[in-house]
Amino acid sequence: MDLRRRIVETYDEGKWTQEEVAKRFRVSLGMVKKLLQQRRRTGQIEARHRFSGRKARLLPERGQELKALVAKQPDLTLAEIKQRLDLACTIPAIHQVLAKLGLTYKKRLSMRLNKTDRTSPRPGGHGNAAKAASTRPGWSLSTSRPPRRT
């Protein structure tokens, strides 16, 4: 804050150009210009960290529109959602907004349904009984070979 104040005070003396102030304080010309512009716009010279960074392209007000579309057609892919709402953001941005809204979405294009039948011919148990049932007779649960017959 002290450096910012000294830069502004030095420029306000009227003896120095922006370029000269930048050289004197060993900062970029852009820093001086932005500092003076911020003072003109807001009247303050403090750092505005909470306003820095990239701004969201998918604004919160579009979230309700997104929510309504997913409620009406829950099987849409992210690419289809982007196309239907004519969004100018990336597909990961849509994913992030859906996650913030607590919504799920279809991850792939239409495909054949997964097999829902039992995949194992014998029923499995629970716990150690299941482990024992899944190993072949004569084999142990470790990766070693079965004991030799003598």
C-alpha cells in the first residue's frame, strides 16, 4: 500500500510523467497507468484481489435455465446442453455449473444399455466366506503356488 501511495503522490506533484514515475519506483508503466485509472474509477488505490482473475462466461442467471433444461431432458450430453442453450462457454464450465447446482448428467452419447443379468454363475457371499468361495480348491488366497503333493 505504501508503494502505491508514493506512486500516486509523486505523479500528483505534476513534475513527473507516468513513464518517469514508473522508472523512479522501478515498476512497469502499466502498473502506474492501472493504479491511476483505478483511482479515477473507484477513488481507491488498494489492491482489489477479489475482483481479479478470469470472469465466468456462464453467468449464474443462466443456471436456472440450465436446471430447467436438465429437468425436462435429463439424458442430454454436455455438448447437447451447450448447443440447445447456445452457450459461449466450454463443456467443462457447464460441468462445473451442473456440479454446483447438484445436478447429474449423462456422460456419453446414446449407447446400448449395460448388461443387468448376473455375471457370476454362483452367488457370492459376504466377507471371508466370499473370499474363500472365490478361490479354487487347493489354492491359497495369496499369489503363491498351491502346495505340492508328495
